[in-house]
Amino acid sequence: MRKHLLAASMLCLVLTNCTKDKIHVETTLDRSLTQALSQAAATNDKSHFILPESDDFLAIPQDETYNPLTKEKVELGKLLFYETGLALSPSKNAGQKTYSCASCHVPSAGFRPGRIQGIADGGIGFGLNGEKRSKLTAYREDEMDVQGVRPLSVLNVAYVENTTWSGRFGSAGVNIGTEDRWALEEELHINEAGFAALESQNIEGLEAHRMDITEEVLDGYGYRPYFDAAFSAVDTTERYSRTNAAFAISAYLRTLLANEAPFQSYLKGELNAMTEQEKRGALVFFTDAKCFHCHKEKNLGANDFYALGVKDLYQTGLAFNTSVEDQRNLGRGEYTGREVDLFKFKIPQLYNLIDAPFYFHGSSKTTLTDVVEYFNKAIPENANVPTEQIARQFQPLKLTPQQVADLTVFLETGLRDANLERYVPAQVLSGFCFPNNDVFSQLDLGCGE
């Protein structure tokens, strides 16, 4: 009798433990998706699309020559990116110490603006997700620090070889052969230094966005020991500079990886990480919709440029300091000066798109269903873009309503890393509010005096 009871008890224990574990049963859909992923991957293996862990520095693309990743640089960059105390050279005194890099790259908005256009200097307010930021009344539009195109996400930016929508930064990649352009604009002189694109853009960006590294920052806030730890091999006469601040910020940005998204877990073998609809959507992405032809790198982006005929930011009627005359409307052609590149824009990464409801360089779409339908119908909407410039790949997809719905869900939730707050510091050394520190943002964020 005791043997039977013991056996029954052991069976119950085994069954109980089994129910606690995730049971991964490969289905026909899983097999089809695995096959599609392998065929789409440059390595013929679905692992091609797996993002590394954020602390696996050896696996993360970086500027090995000038800015190799270190824990100390990342720690410093993580603070500087959100430090509103760097905003020391605003256009007007009212903007002093009120904005940061994260003003336009809000973590909860997928490291993009929470509104149609990013506003750094000259902005006020935040809301819940950066959506309520607007113009400070003391500023004219031409005094504001805004862009004529929607800022790209810095999530998974380690896999971007030439940064910005036009790919204007970086001496390598597609910019080989464009050296003659670097002398034409002051900010492009940085490409001559040979730094990677991200480092080059951030060096120029700190100056363009009116941020400084001063004695107040170093000793008043307490950043000097952080620079000492991150750049101990650099002589003290050059250690505390915008360049090294940009290197630290770049190191931090390279660790911003959406490696906890359901699709990433699925790639690593957790077959239950995605829902059936997300899996069907992924299959559409990698087969009938042909999305992977362009979104082919680990971050589901690419260092390629295409004209899709979407509207520009000024055409929304809601953007500041941009117009039909804005040269950034010309895309890659504005940088290269070549007619063949006119109206072509970079292929962006696709993770966490759902976190902020504005898409394409001109924020012309406000839902991912709209985005999918735009590609499905393939009807250009911007009359300023000549038909001959539209990418030949931009053809009707002929997806069914169910495929549109499935693909949309994959983009919305299958590619969403819900834990991006792990990349945000609890506070910055100045003690100021972030990502914004103006009085209205302080109220919205529940911080400050």
C-alpha cells in the first residue's frame, strides 16, 4: 500500500512540475516560420536575427578603433543622455537646463519623440509620453531646436552604419565615394576624422543641440570622476570634452537593444513567446509581404535608401520651422547632391514602433495599420515626388485583410520590447528632472521643486 501511495505521490509531483514548465510544441506554423526565417537570413539561419545581450560588448557593433565599448563609458553615457543640466547654451535664457538628448528620444516612446516632431531647446511640457511638448512662447520658430524630419529611434542603433534619414554621417558604408560633400557643410567635416557614424553624429549633435561640458557639469554636478573612469587613458587636457561626452553617449546607445521582444525570445527557442497571430504575421513579413527584402539586418532595418512617395513633415501642418523649402525633404539627395538620390530615405529599424503613433520621415501615418495598408496598396501620396523616383520595389502586395491584420499585430506586439525602462537611470547627477526640466514638464513628470 505504501508503495502505491509513494508512486502516486511521485506521479503527482512530476505532473505538477511539468505544468510549471513551458511546454514548447513545434507546430506546422512554427516549422513554416523557421523555414522562412532561414531563407530570409543572410546566414541561412534564423539566428541571424537574434540581437545580443546589452552587456555582451564583444557581440555589439562598435567603433573598435576610436571608441571601444567599456562598462565605464556606458555608465557615463547613460547619465549624460538624460542630463538636462548639459543644456547650457540655449537660444534664450528660458531654455537653460530644460532639455536633454532624451527630449527627442523618449524611452517610453520607443526612443523616438512622443509627438509628431522632436523639440529640444525652445520646447515646454511633456504629458505622459512626450506627446504634449510644444513651443515655449519666448521663442520664435526659427530659434527652436527642431528638425524638418521626424527623429529616428536610437533603439538598435548599433546596427546603423550611416546615421540620419539621409545617411549623412560616417565615412564608411554608403558614404565611401562621397568625400567631396564633406567640405560643403561645417557639420560634415567630422566625417573626415574617420569615426563611426554614430560617434560622428553625436559629436556634432552636442554642439548643434546647444549642450556643453563645463566646470559646472564636471564639479558642480559631479561628472569628473565618471570621465576619469571612462577615459583614464586620455590626457587630462583632452579628457573632459564634448568629443568624449559624445563617445560615452554613443557607447550607451549601442547597448539599447530590444532583445526582450517576443520575436527575440521566439528566435531563441521559446515557441510560446509569440501568439499564433503574431507568428502568422511574422510569416507574412518574411514571405508574401516581402518586408524582409528591405528590413533584412538584425534590427530589421538596413543601410539602404528608397523613395516611397510619403508626405513630408511640413505637410502635416503641425510641425515647427519647416516648409516646402526645407532641404531635408530631399532625403539622401540633399546629402549627395545627386538627382538619382532625391526623395530617398533610410530604411528604419522596426522594433517598438507601437510606442509612438507617428511613422515615416514626415510622420504622415498615425497607425501601423495605415503603414501596412500604404505598402499593400502602393499608391504614392506626395505630389512633390516624381514618379520616376519611386522605388521599383514599391508595388501592390495584394495581401488579404487577414494578412494585413496579422502583419500589423506582429509589428505592434511581436516586435515590442516592453521593458525599455531598464535602460533609464533612476536619476541624473544634477538632480534635475529628465528628459525635460521646464516647469510644465516638472508638473507632468512629478519631479522638481
